[in-house]
Amino acid sequence: MTWDWKVFLNDDGGGRTYLEWMMTAWGWTLAVAIAAWVVAMVVGALMGTLRTLPNSPWLVRLGNVWVELFRNIPLLVQIFLWYFVVPKMFPAMKDVPGFVLVVLALGFFTSARIAEQVRAGVQALPRGQRYAGMALGFTTVQTYRYVILPMAFRIIMPPLTSESMNLLKNSSVAFAVSIAELTMFAMQAQEETSRGVEIYIAVTALYAISAFAVNRLMALVEKRMQIPGLVVVGATGGGH
Amino acid sequence: MFGLDLTFLSWDILSKFVINGFLFSVQLTVVATLGGIVLGTLLALMRLSGNKLLALPATIYVNGMRSIPLVMVILWFFLLVPTIIGRPIGAELSATITFVAFEAAYFSEIVRAGIQSISRGQVNAGRALGMTYGQNMRLIILPQAFRNMVPVLLTQTIILFQDTSLVYAIGAYDLLKGFTTAGKIYGRPEESYLLAAVVYFVLCYSLSYLVKRLNNRIAIIR
């Protein structure tokens, strides 16, 4: 078999080279992943917190239902639901762009996993932390804001890192609703050029680079946020 | 309701389109779990062997697989396997090979953690009894490690079952494809996506509930 890397300089029929197309696709992958990450973090932190509230059984239930609902349906099916079913059921959603729907799907899917980590992190704290907040006269919100969550998030940095990398990898599923991201590019360019191996190698490398970058970025945040003397016992995240 | 009409569904449609897909999804899950655990255990033993020639390739394989999206792995195998063996293979067979190879990487991490969770004393006790490496692993370490790992292995299997829907990328006929095909033929695509979601949810939720109960029972025994 011979290599033909020049394939990336060929015109794709639309006035741009395959290389340019691939870079644009990489941009879409990163855009989907970053936007979904923000959604997942905000919603995941909220839902995870709800699940640990004392004396609010209905909020705890809401959090639990959220997690079970979004964790037990495959991501691909969830993307189809957001993309096809939601706009049909709620006509007001008809004009929402596909990009936003995919971001919501990926974001909510990941939020269930983040919520699970946040709950674990909060419950890993000694009860004394909560009592300390109460003894200072903090309200529940203040206790969470100033005492519990800052500690919990530091504890769960390792699993949050792997969930963030999972999110980046999972953004590839967006190909199914024709978001012009890397996997979509790989499938189309492979068909058009018949140089599948070269195309796939480049795309795989971009995914690996992106996942590595996420890993380093999260490690940097973890280091910056570290409290001297606090030893975090490594928890590992599963799944993919 | 909400502009949807679920009445099109009948037993006829289910048996015609969905059952076959469901059976393939289950078969893929079972084969990939068993194959993945066997291969994954081998990979884990290679990494823990202390022999660089064995450990390095296993480490590269596991970390490589874990750093690329499953969809890309599915596409890679679908592209490469026919080139390597010199004849075209079906999407279903290609998906099966892919999932065994991919899941082996994830299962090997679980097995590795399981083996490392067994205390050194157990290893030394086996050695003191004059057991060989193989006997020690087979009779002392792996049985204990696997018992500890059962809940994590089952959880991974549920994730694996959900991930089988990604064979959509190469057009293999699985549970999801069964529903989408029925939806297309009867002009009810939205309803069929919704039904697929319900079926996946019921299956995965029940399974994870069972795992949770099993987990509690094992926790008491320990």
C-alpha cells in the first residue's frame, strides 16, 4: 500500500482543500465540545448538589430522576430525540439551530455523569464540614457556596477530567445529525477521495491531540486549585 | 398528543423489524463483554508482568484505544478489516470485532485495578505455598479480584449495551436500526425514536437497578 498525503491538498469541489475542510471540522468538534461542557458543568453541579440536600426529599428526587433519565438512554438516541422529536412535539423549538440541539443533548447526557461525581464528592466530605457551616450561621446556600462545593470540586477533579475527555470523544456522535464535525468529515472525505487511511489517521490524531489538551488543561486547573496539605485519594471515572 | 401518534405500533411491526435488531444488540453486548474480559485480562496481566517487552505494547494499546472516540474505532475497523483479510465482511461481523477489541481496553483497566486491590499478603501467601505464577493468579488472585470487580464489570456492560447503538455509523442492524427502519417504512420516524428511547431506558434502568442491589449484597458479605 502506498501513502498519498497530497490528498489533503485536493479541492473538495467547493473551492477549498480537504485540509481546510478538516480544520473547519475540527473547529466544529471543539465548538460542540466546549459549549456542551459548559452546559454539562452548570447542570451537573446543580443536579448533583440537589441530590445531597438535607431535608428536601423532592429536590433530591428531582436530581435522582434527572440522572437516571439521562444516564440510561444511549447518547445517539438522545441526540435523535433532541434533533427530531423535540421540535416535532414543541413547535416553538422548530427554529432552534441543530448545533444548539446537539449541544443540549451532549450537555445534558454528560450532566448526569457530572452530577453523579458531584454527589459522590459532596458525600465524601466529613459531616463536620456541613456542621461547621451551620455553626457559623450560614444558610444552606451559603454552606454549599463557601464550604461544601469548593471542597467537593477539588476532590472530584480526577473523574471530572476523564468525564471532560469523554465529552470530547462523545462529540463525535454528532455526525449522526450531520453536524459538520470531524467524524462527519472523516466519513464524507473517505467516500469522496477513497484515501480512507490517510483521512482517518489525520482525524484520529486530531481527536487524540484534543483529548490530551483537555487532560493537560484540567491538570493545570487541578494544580492551581490545589489546597496545600489536602491529599485527594484518586477516584476513577468509568465509561466512555 | 404533542403531534405524535404512537398507535401505529403493533406486535407485527415489532416482530418484523425490532426483534432481530434487539437480538443482535444483545448478542453484540454478550460477545463483546466476554471477549473483552478475556482479552482485557490478558492485557492487564501483560501490564502488571513487570516485563517491559510485554507491558509497553499493552499500555500503548490500552491508552490508544481509550483516547479515540468509539465511532472512529468502528469506522477504522470497517475500513481496515476487509483490506487485511482480503474480502468484504458484513457490518455486523465488523462491529463485533470492533467491540471486542475496543472494550478489551476498558475492561483491562477494570481488571488491572481489581488485581491491584488484592493485598500483597495474598500474593506472598501463594508464593510461600510454592505456587507458580500461573497457579497463584488462577487460584488465589484472580478469583478474589473478579469477585470484587463484578459490580464494575456489570456497569461497564450496561454502558457497552448503550454504546452498541453506535454501529449506526456503519449501518449494522441493531435495536435502534430496527426502530428507525420501522419508523421510515410507516412514516413515523419521530415516534420510533421515542419508542427506542423508552425501550433502552427500561432495559438499562432495570439492569442498573439489579447491579445496585447486587452491589449492596456483596457489600454486606465483605
